Amino acid sequence: MNTLLAPQRPSGVPDTLRLPSRHTHITVLDRLALRIGLRLLLWSTRTGRLTDDRPRHTAAFRRQETTALRERAHRREALLLAPRA
């Protein structure tokens, strides 16, 4: 293609890149949508806690459960042995 025969533009910027108007104000709805989109992207790329070290998490859960059972049993015994007025 001969570029000398192509239509010449004085600015050198193609018409397809020119915008009819520029909006400098971003609406609250657009900001909210962008924040939600960013949070979803970050959330979707995280690694799951349980997939990292399943045996360690299982052991920690069992320890928490046994501790809670012991504390409940201790409270139950303390309530039964406490003097009633």
C-alpha cells in the first residue's frame, strides 16, 4: 500500500483513538463494582487453608474439640459441687 496516497490527518492520531468526550467523574456505582471485582479476583487466587497442610489442621481441630470437652466437663462438675443457697 502506498502511504503517500492515504488520507493525511493533521494531528497524526487516527480517528478511531479519538474520544468524543472525556468523563473525569467516576460514579459511586462504578467504584463499588471495581472494588467488588478486585476482591473477587483476590479471593479466587488464594490458596485454601485446608489444602496447605491437612494433617496439621486435623490435629489442631481435634485438640480444640478435646479441650472444649474437658472445659465443659470441668464446669459441669464445678456446678454440681458448688454449694446451693
